[in-house]
Amino acid sequence: MKRTIYLTILLFTAIMIDVIAQDQSIFTLGEKAKNVNHTGDVWLRELNAADNSINSQISVAVFAPNAKLNWHAHSAGQILLITDGIGCYQEKGKPVQVVHKGDVVKCLPNVEHWHGSTPQSGVTYVAVSPKSTTKWLHPVSDEEYRNLEKIAESTSDTEQELKDLSKQKWDWMADKNTDELSKLFHGKSMFVHMGGSWDKQREIDVIKSGSIWYKKAEVYSVTVNIMGNTAILLNDIDLEAVVGGNTVVNPFMVTEVYIKENGEWKMGSLTFSRLLRAIKMNNDDKR
């Protein structure tokens, strides 16, 4: 019975996230919460109340910039599904984590923590909690939040740097600029295609010979996740390529992994995963 309930919750949550991703306005803005256990402007909307059938409370929280909850702890834990914006999460005694759309945060039972938006950006998340109690503690200090502002600014700059580098890479691939690509690709980099996987040298040879010509990449979205000196980029694209003399267009989710060495980002891997969605690129867009 318990397993069935958990599966139901997971299925409901997965469907809900997919809907939110398609239309951020699917749920009307909730009521503005009174500033009892938080600072700044926060709107809450309960989607499901925990009961005897499904022991899970599901809510949508919308934080304006400069809004944050007090330090607190949940007796049974909580899961946060970040659906929009940039936010922050910190456990007692640990560094602040900057979170982005698509991240999942697990707040473990009875672990003191706080979360909210950044000074520059609001954040929206879906909170999933078993029926439990919340122990509210003291507000986040100004000093703690000022430190977050510095972290958020640094992270934002790095994300933009990586997005620009990724865009430049598509241009180099379209132009068959193997000199620049050789500098970008790590010596141990790997490339995963629909037709096989290979190393850096073969990828360079394939591009140089024109066996695969990455003629045009239409990029619709880029998600960046940074973990220390490693960054993972997810690119939702339509790719027009010439393979063996034949022009093909496919929708891909392209995963790029970058590693920072000696102050420079190097590509560690590039993976093409074909999507089931329809192609968005118009014929007029092709060159």
C-alpha cells in the first residue's frame, strides 16, 4: 500500500513538473504569506493537502528577489523541485548552494536549513512534504545573505561564460574550425553519437573530413549546473547536419561536460540524445 502511495505521488509530481515547464502560468499565484517566518515577499498555493489516502502535502511557492525563509527543520523532511528562477539552499554548518530551474533539493528530516531567492532573482519551487511538523528558528542574518549575493553573482558570470563558450563551439563546428576545437576538447574527451562513440582525435578527423558536418544548431534552451571545477550543460536543439552526403535534421538533448583546468574550461564529453518531440526548425531557417 505504501509503495503504491509513493508511486502515485511520484507520478503526479512528474506530470505536474512537465505541465509547469510548458506553461508557468498553469497555476494562479497563491496568497501572499504574512511575514512571520520569512523576510521579503512570498506567495504560497497549496495543491494537495496530506490526508489518510495520500500522506503528502504539495505546494507551489513563489519568492520575489530578496525573499528568504527563516532557519527551520522538518520532522519528516521535504523535497523542493525548482521550476523557475535562481534560488539558494543552505544546511547548518555547510556552504550555501545556488539552485536553478530543474534542480531537486532534498531537505532531510530534522536538519536545520533555510532557502529562498537571491538578491537579483526570484525563484519558484514545488514543495513535497509528508505530513509532519516544522520547527521554525531565527531569521537568516544580513551577513549570511550578503555572502550569498557574492556567490550568486560569481555563479551567474560563470554560467554566462559557459553558455557563450557552448555557442562558440557550435559556430566552430559549423565552420569546421578544428584548430579551435582541438584547443577546446580535453585530451581525454569522449563523444557519443547515434552511430557510435569515440575519442577526441576521431571527432576532430570526422569534422575535418566532413563525414559529419554540423551545419546548423538551433538552440532553444541551455541549462547549466556547476559543481566545483566541473560543469554540465544541457542543450535542447534542432541540429541540421550533413552525414555521408545526406542532409538530416534531428531534435537532440545535447549534454556537454566541461572541466576547468589551469583557469580554462575544457570539454570532457559531448553526448547527443535524440528527443521524441517534433522538429521546431523551419525550412526557411536552414542554410
